[in-house]
Amino acid sequence: MMIDADLPLWLATLIALCLLVGAALSLTGSIGLLRLKTFFERIHSPTLATSYGTAGVVLASILYFSALQSRLVVHELLIGLFVTLTTPVTLMVLARAVLHRDRYGDKTRAPGDERRSTTKR
Amino acid sequence: MTRYLPFPLLSLGLMVIWLLMNQTLAPAHILLGATLGVIGGRLLHKLQLPPTGFKRPVAAARLAARVFADIARSNVAVARIILLPKTRNASSGFVDISLRMRSPYGLACLACIITAAPGTCWVDYDPNKNLLRIHVLDLIDEQAWKATVTHRYETLLMEIFE
């Protein structure tokens, strides 16, 4: 897609800002996956990308294409809807699987017996 | 009406999603989307779900605004923990919260809210004791988290669904 020179500066700045914030949050979420130490800590970091990381990029896309085509382009909202509805399911399945492993596995303690998770992977 | 559209809101939602995905308002697509909505509603009817009891749209809007604000705040908090790990002064842990809400739809909404917000994750729920266990990344004050979940979310969700 060619960059439209007719886009007013304030709008272009706003779009760039949304895009950068979204991208930065997604990147931070990925860094968190590397940096955080235990499974239950790591489970929090992808939600950065799936909450306002996605929202930023979706908002930028809505603004850009609405301005470019001079009509309201909002089907990107569906991405936000589907991501918001599916992420909790995935994360909960993962969390419960680890809970089960900790409870009935042979090495680690159950999180219910300890305030802090000792899960290592 | 109830026979063909047991879940009118859901059927309407399915049609709107179909039209949005195709980015059109052509009569053929409206017809196709409506068919999809009717089929979806009837399939869901076959599952024999309890009625949602959804009745307070204003409360739902207030809850949505609250959740959007909270997610923004926790985005910043979690990003800071990841990028500046040295400034972190608390460790993560589990919090057990005893709930009053019983509505399965309310619980599902609560699960989505807690998990969608960075920094908190729904881990386990015991329906016998109505006890919820969440994992919190930045656990400074356990009582504060209990109060947040019960006062900020649960009361509004009970207003909406019960």
C-alpha cells in the first residue's frame, strides 16, 4: 500500500503513535516471555500483546484505512473481539495443565500448598 | 419467535460479524448472515443452556469502561516489571478469593476480565466452595486484590447477571 501524502500531519502522527504503542507492548510481552523466571509469571506477559498491543495496532489500522478510503472501516474490531475471547481460554487451559502437573507430578509442590510457585521449566 | 430465535441477541451478533467480515450490506449477504444467525442460535439452543438473565446494559457499559481503564493501568505495570526488573519490589503468588456470584455467565465474564488484564490470571475455581484462585504477578497486598475483584467486578457482574 502506497503512503498517502494527503493524510494530515496530526492524523499521521496519531496513527504512528497507536502503531508504535501497540508494537512496543507486543515486543515487551515477548521479552517478558524470555525474562520472567517461572511459568506462572510468564503466563502474564503475552497478555500485553493480546490486550492493548492488539488494540493499538487495530486502532491504527482503523484510523488509517478509514482516512484513506473516506469511509468507516471497522472490521478490524473483529480481530480484537476474537483475540479477547480466545486468549483467556488458552491461558486457562495452560494454567490448569500446569496446576495439574504440579499437583500430581512427582517433582514440584502443588501451588495450593505453597504461597509461591516453585514451578521451573 | 422463541422457537426460531431462542437467542435473538446472539443471532443478531452473528449476522453483524458476518457483515463486518465481508464488509458489505448487500441483500444477499444480509440473508446469508441472517441464516447463519438463526442456525447458530438453534445450535446453541440444543445445548440447553440456562437463560443468561442479562438485564442491565447500563451496568454492563460501566463495567466495560472500568475494565478498559484497569487493563490500561496493568499494561503499564506489567511492562515496567518486564523492562525494569530491578525496580520490582514484590514477588508473584496466588490469591484465593471467596465469591458470592453463582451465575455461570458472570463467572465466565469474570474469567475473561481477570485473564485479559495483564498481571492477573484465573487459575482455578472450586464450584463447591465457590472459591476462586488467581495468580498475580505483582503481589504486594493480598487483601487489596480480593477487594478489587469482589468490589470492582463481582458486584457489577452480579447486578448484570443475577
